[in-house]
Amino acid sequence: MAAVLVLGAAKAASPCAVQDLHAQAAAAILARDFTSPDLSYLLLDEDGRIIARRWEHAERDVPVGSLVKPFLAVAYGQTHQTFPRFRCVGKKTCWLARGHGTLQIRDAIAFSCNSYFHQLVASAGSNFERAYKSFDLHGDLRPQQGSPSSGSASPLRLAQAYLELTRRSHDPAVVPVLEGLALSARKGTGKAAGAELPNTPTLAKTGTAPCTHAKRAPGDGFALLMAPADHPRAVLLVRLHGRPGYMAAGVAGRMMAEVESGGSGE
């Protein structure tokens, strides 16, 4: 699949010119160094505008797996004073067969615990759809029987919704979610991305979802990165065909590191 680059036209001696030159450089780096046909990506700037993309029909809804979990958490937090602690025993209740043990919301997001979110949804009694719409998400993100912690969304809208999370960093319902995303990049399911960015605090979330490619695979891995964590200049959403989310995180980390270093590899 050929890369599609979205670049701004620079105007000399203006702040927009500098921003556009950075966008051009980032798009060129990704197009040059990440050519696998199994890789789809969207790179947005701090205003949610597309810097670079190789993702056909990024405005259409696709399954996004556990990338919906932070928004489930926010929906719960908007209607409850505190987040509960739940125990994950694994087996058939979670992707980790041995279980995650007793978790708070921050750890549940960092380690993407299915069992925690199954229990959260079951106990919520919340209007999840209203919370989703507050982030301009309109896909099928409603908790569903048998898979309450997964859903579908437009990749572009989803990336922009994650950026909106960082703009609400003082919202009590959002604070532990951002803490969980930061922990994910350090030692959770997104740690492969964090390892590629040792000097850049990063927010990360991974997911694995049903494959929607013409050439079917058991599933596709997703990774969402934002860096730097305290005020993201870039948002990167990656989908890796036929691979799990933690592998997508490693690829996304390398991509973000290349963009951050200007392609120097340093």
C-alpha cells in the first residue's frame, strides 16, 4: 500500500512555516523507514491535525479492541466518586491466563486487564455513550455482551479523542487514566514503545482486534502513543496486521523515536 502524506504548505518566516517543515520531515521519515504493507499509521500534531498517514479510509469505523478501555474508565469516573478495586483471576476472564491479581484503575489500564473492565462495566450503571460523544466518538463503543471492553471507532477520531484526554488532565475522571497510560509505557503492555523512547516520557495504550483486511489474520495489533506525556506534540496510532498489540507498540515506539530524532537514529 503506497504511503499517503499530508503536508502543510510552508510560509516563510511564520510559526506555521516552522510547524509545516517539521510535518514534512516527519512524514518523509515515516515514508522512508516504515514501508511494510502490514503497517497502517496516523501521525497527528498537538492540534489533532494529520501530519502523516498510511491508513486507507481512516475515517471509517474499524474494530479497535482495548483502545476503548480508557474511555470506559472516564465514563465510569464521571458518574462515581471513586474507582473500585477488582481481582483478576485470569483463566477465561482475561487475556493473561494466570491473572493480574487485585488491581486499581491505573494498573488495569496499564496492563489492559479484561477482567477488570468486565467487572467495571457490570457494576457501572453508566451512560457510556454520552461520555463517548463528549470525546466526539460516534462508533460502536457501547459495552456489549461477551466483550464489554472492546468496540469499534474511526481511527482518526480515536486518535483525536486520546489527544482530548490530555487536554482534560485536571478532570478527576481523567487523572488516573493518564496515569495508567504513562505506566503502560513504562512497564505495562506498551513497554516496548517506552523502551524505544527512554528519554521521552510517553503515554501508551495497546489493543488487539479482529482483522478487517482482505487477507485475513487471527487479529491485528494496535498501539496509540502520545509524546511527551505532559504536553503531547505528537499522537501516533499504529495498526500491525496479524500481530498482537504489544508488537505494534514496539513498532510505534521506533516510529516515534525516529520522528523525535529527526531521522538521525540518535
